[in-house]
Amino acid sequence: VQLQASGGGLVQAGGSLRLSCAASGSIFSFHALGWYRQAPGKERESVAVIISGGSTNYADSVQGRFTVSRDNAKNTLYLQMNSLKPEDTAVYYCNFINPYGMRYWGKGTQVTVSS
């Protein structure tokens, strides 16, 4: 399966963006769908994950501001980002894990938050 992330851009602090990650095939059977980010000079970190049963997990730094969701009918993963901060600036990647543990990465989308 191929993943295509979109929705990044330049936004002022306090603003919102919605990222999308469209899969080329069905995502119904995938075990975990998540968003990661990598800021310049930093390691890639997990931002938000949604498990097949619907439970979600967020990094402490985005808890209460970001919401991850999935639309199986559209084969798409979303990340709604509100109250954005300059420290949210990074390249955001989507990552899917199938029931066998195989990981699929999408190309990143740049999010830049100005102060």
C-alpha cells in the first residue's frame, strides 16, 4: 500500500491545520495508524496513534490540541491540529502497521507555525 500525506502549510500560532493521509488500498485491516513528526536536528517522534479497535494515544505535547481519526470508507487517516505552536513545526509523516507488523510510511508534509 502507498500512503500520500497532505494538508501541511504555513500557519500562525494559535491556528489550525488538518492533515490527511490517503492510502492506495483498504486500511480496514491495519492494526495501527499513526502520525509522526521530525523537526530539524531532532529525532522522529510519535504524535498520535489510532488502533484498530478505535483507541487513541497522543504525545503529551499535543494532548488536548490534536485529534487523530480514520475513515475506513475513504481509506484515509486524519490529524486535526488546533492551537498550533511554533514548536509543532516539523515534517509530519503517516505510518501504518499491518497485522503482521509491517510498517508503511508516507512521504512527509511540512507544517510550519510562525510566532
